[in-house]
Amino acid sequence: LTMVWDDGAQGMHLFVTRTAGPYPSVHLFYEARTNAWFTLKFGNRMHNPLCAVVFDGNTPTDRKVIVGSWDGYLRYLDPFATDDDGTPIESSVVIGPLLTNSLDKIMATEMQGILGEGSGTVRYDILVGRTPQEALDSTPTLTGYWNAESSGRNYTVPVNRDGYAIYLKLSATTPWALESVKMAVRGLGPVLRKGA
């Protein structure tokens, strides 16, 4: 375990790397501004940190987190990097679950994604299930892609998927920015509750 404070990101990195070999690892980042923990993985397992230190310069902008990796290189964490030393950086966010107050079955009928200017292509997945956990663990029932052409506004796509819990998962391997998502959702009512 290695912990370092990242002044630029206003948070603490907790690197969890097995020393028996360059195994895939899941690391943690605590963001002080939101009081939340996030997970992160390096796309190349040889980049997992064996050691880390904060290099303190004279000004706050000179402070960098330096990590030593399995391949013998020292690297610094750059918030503006578009790849991890040649390996694409994968990112994702899960929005949801969409539920009713009485946990009735609901249907997502259509949606539209609006990406920020200059955003990369974003993949969307619709996940449905009888419970939020089942939906989160499920195979996507609908997959597609949004791009930033036409001022970021994408065409409205039919969804027509129903479940007791619905998630929207967005992922990409290039830098991307989401302005908004519009999704039409309607409850299917108490009649279907009886068949659950």
C-alpha cells in the first residue's frame, strides 16, 4: 500500500499493488471536495505503482505525484494526459438506478445524449433488472454510440426497455464531456406489480 496526497486533484491516492508480480490491480482515490472514494485501474498492469512520492516544487503548480512502476520507469500523474504512456485510458460512469417510489416496473422509451464541444465518442449501455444490483450486474440490453458532431446533440434513439431498475452506463477510451442526457421514462403501473 502506498498513499500520497495529490494537491492538484485535492485528494489522496491509495495505491494497492501486489508485490508478487505485475498483476492487475484496483486502486482508490479519495476526493476531499466531494468526500467520496473512486476506483481506478491502470490499462497496462506494468504501470501499477510500486512506490509513489510527491515531488514538491516551490509553487503549488510545481507539485507532482511521481510513481515508480514494474517496468522500471518513473512517471508523473498528468490530469491532461490523453493516454497512459501509450495505453488508452478507459473511463466510465453509471447513472441510476431509475426507480419508482413504489418499485413498480418502468419503461425507458427514448433518450438523447448531448456531448460537450470537442468530446470524443461515448458508448452507451442500458442495463435493466428486477433489482438495482441485478441490473448493475446484467448484460446490456441496448448499446450504441454518441459523438460530438452537430454541436454535440445526438439523434433521439428508441430505447423501449423495461425493468424494475434501469441504469445508463457511459464509457469511452478518449477524453469526453457530457452536457446532458434526456430520457423519457414511464411507469407501467400497479397491474404489472401483481405479476412480479
